[in-house]
Amino acid sequence: MTTDFSDTYFMRQALLEAQQALAEEEIPIGAVVVLDNKIIGRGHNQTERLRDVTAHAEMLALTAAANHVGNKYLAGATLYVTVEPCVMCAGASYWAQVARVVFGAEELKVGFRRFGHLLHPRTKLLGGVLADECVALMRDFFALKRK
Amino acid sequence: MTTDFSDTYFMRQALLEAQQALAEEEIPIGAVVVLDNKIIGRGHNQTERLRDVTAHAEMLALTAAANHVGNKYLAGATLYVTVEPCVMCAGASYWAQVARVVFGAEELKVGFRRFGHLLHPRTKLLGGVLADECVALMRDFFALKRK
């Protein structure tokens, strides 16, 4: 039996990270960086725990991936993230020159797409993978927060 | 005798950080974060040493400042940086909600201003402080690299 290394498969891995964030009472966003069907970096939002606005899931996953391969450039890699990246994280993906950014839920308020073409010209974009599950986690979190 | 805590004064501090980057053969960009005339975070570009695209001067200075004050929000603080921030760093300053971003040299290719209003609505922007000195450091670095 072989594993089907699809975008859905890797987004489920990012969702596991998002669930970890939820367990830590962080905004539930998770990310993984994948190269040649192998996860080379993982991260989940830790802005509260670390008291650091830069500790977004994508940033931590990109840094972990660069550490893993010993190269700050992640050409050929795909960044999977449960929610559309913000401007900061889009900018980080630009510098890393990832081949693809794949996100789950769209983010109309602080998602990067509002601001135009912030990704590297070499980076392809795909949205909406497991969007319902990614949105549901966010909705649960904010519903809990309002209580 | 009192110190004149001007934008020029703090940009000189950012320039000291940039010189440190140069000494480490990094692209010479430096940053400091200032609150109530006190430097609460410093950073210089370390993308080569750390092999990490997120290790820009501003990111390191913002993280250091947040650690120092124990708060991820840096309301009232000013981010000084020797070169116009990129999209990633502009995005980080958005999340930190700094009161001001003050830069030295403009960066026409990868500076954030090309992409429109990426700063937080509360953040004021000032460019051109000690621009000649900030540019000179960059020019020296790239001239050396070409040799």
C-alpha cells in the first residue's frame, strides 16, 4: 500500500499543526513545508506563547525547513498552510523562493492577496484545499474566545 | 550635558548594527526599536549565518523588543532601519503595531512601498534619515562582493 502524497494529504498534516495551536489556545493555524513528498518543516502559530508577532505558523515552518536542508532557499518546496498567509508570511515565502504556496481557508481581511502580487514570480498559488475544515477550526476558536 | 534623542541619533545606532552585519559578511542592514527614547531591541541582518530568510534586521529587532517588554504589541515604539523594509518586515511591523517606521536608504526593487499601503494604519512612515551613510554601506558591500 502506498501513501497518496496529494495536496489534501499534506494539508491534513498542516491541520494537525493547527489543532496543536488550538490545544495551546493559540489562533489555530498550522503549516508544513514539503520537498520531494517529504515534510522538511512544521509549525503552528505561537504568537501568544512566544509573545512575538513574527511567530506565525508559516514563519516557523520555513525556518525549520531551512534548518533541515541547510539552505535558506527552498526552491522546489511547497508551503502548505491552513489559512491564507498574511503579508509578512507571503514576504517570507518570496525570500525562500518556494515553488508553491497552498492554503486552505481564505482570509479576506489580512490575507496577502488583497495587496496584489506579493509572491515570488516563480511561486504558484493554490487556495481552498480542505477549506471547510480549516475554517471550522478558526470558527471554533473565536466562538470559544467570545464566551 | 544631555543626549539629543533625535531620529538621527537612533539611525546612527541602527548603522552600528549594519556595520556589525558588514563585519560578518552579511548584507549590511541594521535596525533598532526605540520606546520612550530607550533602545529596547537591536538586530542586524543574519540571513547567511543563520541560513534563514526570516533573519532580517527588523525581524530580529522586533522580536528582541517584544521579548524585552514582554508584549508582542509595540505600540508607541519606533522601528529604525538603515534600508527601506521589505514586504515581510513591513508585515511584521503591521502586526507589532509600531507607532513609526523610520528608514535610511530607499529600496526601489524589494522595498515594501512599491506594493502600496502595507503598514498598520496607526504607523507613520519617515524615510531618508542618514540615507547617504546607509547607501554607502550597501554600495561598499556589493562592490566587495563583485571583486
